[in-house]
Amino acid sequence: ASIEKGGFDHFMLKEIFEQPQTIFDSLRGRMDAEQQSITLSGVDKIADKLLKANRVIIVACGTSWHAGLLAEYVIEELCRINVEVEYASEFRYRNPIITDQDVIIAISQSGETADTLVALENAKKQGATIFGLVNVVGSSIARIADAGAYTHAGPEIGVASTKAFTAQLAVLYLIALKVAQLKGTIEATLFNKLLADLAKVPEHVKEILEDQDAIIQEIARKYSDARDFLYLGRGYNFPIALEGALKLKEVSYIHAEGYPAAEMKHGPIALVDDQLPVVFVATKDSYHEKIISNIQEIKARKGKVIAVVSHGDEVAADLADDVMFVPQVHEIIAPILSVIPLQLLSYHIGVNRGLDVDKPRNLAKSVTVE
Ligand code: G6P
């Protein structure tokens, strides 16, 4: 069994450490930073639909839904198309308005999630065009889609998704950039900057894993007995706060809530005392000053702050009780890096609590019943 795990104690840790490769594999052959070009035959296939789409509806569950939420922010910003993100289970039952002008992007690691599949069948009947972003080749969602792109994360064994998520983000960035280029909604300089930063993601992820894992193990030790966690982020890092909280719940059974940082004053701030760890996803971006003041608000109430910050950001690092560093890249690309320390934090807390992180109780790798 240890051979299967490549020398790691768990599949989850093995898969976290595979990410430099799986992100690379998901980008490989699809982008050329020097030529400033992206090749995605699935996007070409439905390009006419995408370019005149009324809106894009992203349908997914769980971690894949969090990838979809980030995609909403990115596609709206870069492509100026209306995007909705839907939980498949809600979307399929609530008689949504769908027309043949809509493009649905379905995101699914397994390609077999029942709610997502049925939501697509319904939308297809109403004339929508379906684009699948799926990891498992030949899966049901891959087959029902009109076009698509595979993530190349390889088989994911750990029930809590890690490498499939970052592979989804990598390909979603390519899709957004490609569509923006086709639509002419992105300046060449921004396109080139984003593509160049994307190309560097695998090596940055490697750096985070090498430099931060031991530090995060120490941080995990301090907080393994906490009863609740709060995860806060703004803008592009908000979906990462949600994903960080989900990962912790899944593998440590600690209650965790993800929230938009500014929204905390409308509720979660009531929970803050010296027992509550608050994880901030606070890399340098256009919301930075705002999130710094959110950190101060937590500190003023004696909360413990654990922050993901950009290298060299002394201000955020000094304010936080514990810090996890990531390289600084364009704010649109930053989330694919900020999630890595949060995966490690959850993993180590789960292991400290003596739990089966690869197979948490009550969870299934793929939910093929509703
Ligand atoms: C289950 C898994 C999650 C996954 C979700 C959606 O809940 O435990 O890790 O994110 O299903 O699965 P999918 O295969 O559609 O991405």
C-alpha cells in the first residue's frame, strides 16, 4: 500500500504533492506563452455559441462548485459575459430559465455526479450547449457534453479533492483567456501577463510545497484541538476561503465556515473570541488594504489569525499569529497558489486528530445517487 502511495503516508498527501505535475499536465500542449496562443479544440468547437452566449451557467457540486465560483469572477472580468454558478442539486429542481442562447459549463472530477448529470440532461432538452470540464475520460458527463476539455489530474483516490481542483482552475483559466482573446475583451499585455504567470504556476506550487509544509505542520499542531474555524477571503480569494473551510470539515471533522471577509460583520464576527482561529486568504491584490483592516478587526476581538500572504508582505505577516507564504503573481492567478497551504493545513490537522484523511466518514468520492 505504501508503494501505491509513492512513499507518502496517505493518498491525500501524495496527491497534494503531485500538483506541480498535474497542473503542468493540464496546461501542457494547450498554451504557448511565447506565441501568446491557447489551443483548446473544445472551445473552438462551440466558439460561435460562446461568443454570442446570453450567459454562461456553471453547474457543479462540492469542490468543483468552488472552482466554478472562481471561474465566474474570472470569466466575467476577462470575457464580459454574464455568468451564473449553480449547485447542480438546486438547479435541476427549480425550473430554471434556459434557452438555446445559454452555454452550460459542467465541472466534475468524476464525471458521474448524479445531480450534475441530470441537471445537464434537463438543460440539454431545453437547447443549451453543454461544455464539460471533467477529469475521468469517457465518464457520463464527458459523454453527454457537446464539447469539453479534460483536466489531466490523473486518478484521484483521496475522497477530499485536491489535485483535481487545481487542475480545474488551470483549465478554467485557459478557457477564460481563450474566450477573452476570441471576443477581443482582453488587452494583449494582460493576456501575456496572465499566460506567463500561469506557465509559472507548477514551479511556484513546488516551491510552496517545499518551503511551507514543515511550517504548516507546526501551525497545524497549534490548532488541532480547535472546535471551529472561520475562513475569510475577498474577491478572487473568496472561493478559496470556501474551499479551505470545506477541506478542513471533510478531513478533520472540525466545524469550519467560509465567508466573504467583509460580510463577517453581518454575523460570524459574533463567534470571535480567543478560542477561534480565523484563516485569512490575504495575498496582495486590489482588495489588500481592505482585508488588512478585516484582520485588524479580528485581532481587536482576540481571535487567532492564520494568514496566507504573499512573499515580502511584512504588514500582513506582522499582524497574523501564524503565516503561510506564497509567491506573488497576478491576482487572477493567485487563488491556484493560495489553496495549496490550506490543503496542507487540513491534511495535517486531520492526521493529528488520528483520522482517516483518505476516507472521511460519511463521504463518498463520487456521489452517484441524489
Ligand atoms: C463528492 C466528493 C467531492 C467532490 C464532489 C463533486 O462530494 O467527495 O470531493 O467535490 O463530490 O464531485 P465531482 O466528481 O462531480 O467533481
